[in-house]
Amino acid sequence: MKPNTCPACGSDKVVKNGVKPDGKQNHLCKDCRRQFIIREKKPKE
Ligand SMILES: [Zn+2]
């Protein structure tokens, strides 16, 4: 599986950009500078 990728441009130059008050991890693409939330995978039981 690939690491986090930008949903806008597909770049993998994605960095964490803080956490929203609701606990969602915010990310920033260093290529297109868009911010987005990546849904964390649920761990397998
Ligand atoms: Zn991007």
C-alpha cells in the first residue's frame, strides 16, 4: 500500500498539519498546498 497521498494532485509529499477539534488528523500537500483529512484505516480485529 502507498503512504498517504493527496486526493487533489496525487502527490505523496503530504505532511501532517495539526488535528481538528473533533480529533481528525489534518494534512497538507506540499505540492498543491491543499489541506485535507485522510481517513485513518480501521485496525483489523
Ligand atoms: Zn496535492
